Amino acid sequence: MAFTDTLVLGAIAGFTIFLGLPVAGLRTTAPRYLAFLNAIAIGILLFLFVEIMHAAAEPVEEALKEGSAALSQLGVLLVLGFGLGLLSLVYYTRRVVVDPTASAARLALLIAAGIGLHNFSEGLAIGSSSQRGDLTLALTLVVGFGLHNITEAFGIAAPLAGRPVGWRVLGLAGLIAGGPTFFGTIVGYSFTSEPLAVLFNALAGGALVFVIGELFAAGRRLSAPTWNGWGLTAGFFAALLTDFALVAAGG
């Protein structure tokens, strides 16, 4: 497939995330509903964390089984990426003091950053399959990842529900989360790099651990444990079902 056509596919897969962001426009203020939306975001991100860390650890496990010389390099990248993804956000938030409204926007952008790192690896898969000439797989990945991104957008929008939010924040969040799919497509088409995939997946995993912790803290402040439980269940299974749909489609 031509490089230009591949870029179009990467853009479509990445920016479908904008289709789910309008959920942030919900004007509900009841704590139980906000807790439910917050917990949905946690459920989605928990699923993504498991998926991402499996993808990051798999090459390391394969190198361990085969006694590959790349084992040490991949292992270091896994640990380094995870630590950098987590600790960079820890130190960033220690230096930033914001008001409650900005805090919601900041959390949404942090979630977008974690998802964006994950989506970079999805772009790598699209670009790589296109470069090999596997058009069917490339199109399947675009459709599957596009649908997955819509679900992920709910996780970004959840902290903003019930609060005044401008399109500038939503637009920035969409670019941060969806843009890496496009750039990952470029990299994946240009060359294939297992170490790069391990590094970015580990970065995403570390970032998501921090974000999930922040969301749990926000959920506890809303004091609605039952709604938290239902939201966690709904979010996790929504992400799981979209993943099943992707697998069923051949992605």
C-alpha cells in the first residue's frame, strides 16, 4: 500500500477518538453519576493496563525462552519505560498546583497521554502491516482500533463531566490521545523495531498506573461505592468487548 494511503488510515484510526469525547459535555452533577463515569474510566484503563503490559512483556519472555542476546536490552527497556512513564507524572504533579476545574482538565490530559502512548503501538501495527502489503489486516486494524478509541475516549471525558469544559481542552486531549496513532503509523511503515514497541508499551503502562491511582482517589471523594463498583464493571467489560470484536474481525 502507498505511504500516503497508509497515512490516511492511521489518521482515521487515531482521530475516531474525537467521536467519544462529547461525553464530557454531560451536565450531570449528582455525585453518584460522576462516580459512575469516573469508575467507567478506571475500568477501561485497568483493561488497557493489562493489555499493554502483556504486549510489553511478551518480547522479553520470548527472548528469555530462546536465550536471545536481546534479553538484557529488552528487559532494561521494559523497566526503564515503566519507571519513566510512572515517575515522570509523579514529579510533574508535585510541581503543579491548580484549581479544582483545572485539576479535572489536567487529569483528563494525563489520561489522554497514557492512552496516546498505547495508541502509538497500535499505529506501529497498522504501518507495519501496510508496509508488508497486507491490506486486509491493515484495514481490519484501522476499524478495530478506531472502535476501541471511541471507548477509550470515555475514559478521557469522565473527569470533565459535570464541569465547564471548552473545546480547546477536548481538542488538545484528542490530539494527545489520537495523534500518536498517526505518528506510530509513519514509524511502523518506515521500519519495524521490537525494542521501540517494548519501550512505548512500558511507558504507557507506567503512565496508566499513575492515572488509575488519581482516578481511584477522585472516586473515593465522591463517596458512592456501589456506583463505583458498577462503573468499574461496565468500563472493564466495555473495553473487553471491543477487544473481542477486534479479535473476531481478525485484528
